[in-house]
Amino acid sequence: MQAKTIYFKYGMHPKMRELMAQGLHDPSTRRLGGGGTALYRSGDDDESLSGESRVVCESVDAAAEICATRLAKLPEIPRVTRGISFGIDVEATNPDTTWHIFLNRGPLPLLDVELSNAPGFHPPDGWQDALLESNRAHVVRWKGNVHNVVLSLKRRRLFPHSRGNSSAEAVSAGQQLRKICREAWQKQAGELDTLAESSAWEWRRRRLVRKFDRALINHAGSDNLDAILKRMDTRLESWLAADS
């Protein structure tokens, strides 16, 4: 299963632009949280709204550069994850063919790729492991190397979506945290390092996370780890409490 072409939609039909000006049309794809607060928004960048409506087909290599450029140009909305939409090998015309790439901000920035109709996505056997082993993704459906899975679980609890400090200092500390997490688990696992999957059972997730936390503290030291987390606007006790 490998993409050959990527379809980007640009511009907007004049009538839709008129409705948007009247406040009768919202061009973005949104996901709302508690109290109607926006968590995600995609499809409302300049390229999606300006000019005449058109669809452009790009090669995978060209599409990767386009995605990076468009994501970098998205204005930041505090605590809201921004993204763009596209189609893989077919035009993005409905939830079954519309993919999104989201940039989650915060001290642990995260690129997240998903299908609008995620429950309806049924890839072939072996697709998940092949994608991970190709180093094109760190975690796929909560499966990956242990340190990446645990970081994803911790991020979900401490800095969900785009919450948290996005300053250069906090992101730099986040990079340092990723590095020592990788080192700690490689030291613990050695040549036996294998892919792990977050269990649906909470007690199993906690066992995995607590085992990792012990390895991390043994490797980095609690004072050093706490100092790094403090730069990310959290502390060691909060990190240890985020165990599932």
C-alpha cells in the first residue's frame, strides 16, 4: 500500500465565498471539545480559500514539500491544532477520501495524519509494521517503539492537542526529553528492542509506562528530569502521575 499521487484542493467557488462573507458558510473542518471549544481546524488556510476553485495533482515528493510549506504558513491559534486536507490517489470529496495532516503545537510538537472517516479505514495486514519499520512514522494506531508509545501517552495526558507552552525554550526542552527517553529505553532494551502497542486495558498501559519511567529516572536522574520538565511548564510529579 503506497501512495502514488496526492490531490490538493485550492480556492473556493465564488458563491461559497459570498456565503462565507455573509457568515452563512464555514469553510473549515472542525472538531470540537467540551463546551463547543475548537480543538482542530483544517481547510481554512489562504490556499484553500483564495482564487478560483481547482484541484491539483502532485507527486508524493512534491506533496511532502507542499504540506510542509503550507503548515509552516498557518497562523497560530492558541490551543487549537491547525492542519490541511488532501486526497491520496483520488480527490478528497467525502470523509472516506479526505485525509488531514495536523500540526499539534506545545512543548512536544506532533504531526498527526488521519482519515476523516478513521473507523472506516481498513489497511492490509502488515501495513502498520511496515510503516513503522520504514521510519516514516513514530507511532501508528498506538503502536511503535516503547519510548515513542509512552511519550504519546504522556503527551495526551499532559499536553493534549495543542495545549502547553510552545515557546522556543519549552520546545527545546521537549527535544531534550525525547532524546533521553530514546537513550533510556535503548539502554534498557538493548538488542531486544521490539515494537510495542498500547493496550486497551488500563492496568497494562500503566505497567508499561511505569516500567519506562523507572528506566528513564535510572538513566537521567530525577533532578535532571525534573529540571527539563520544569522548562516545559510541568514537573516530575505530574509526569509520573500521567501513567495511562
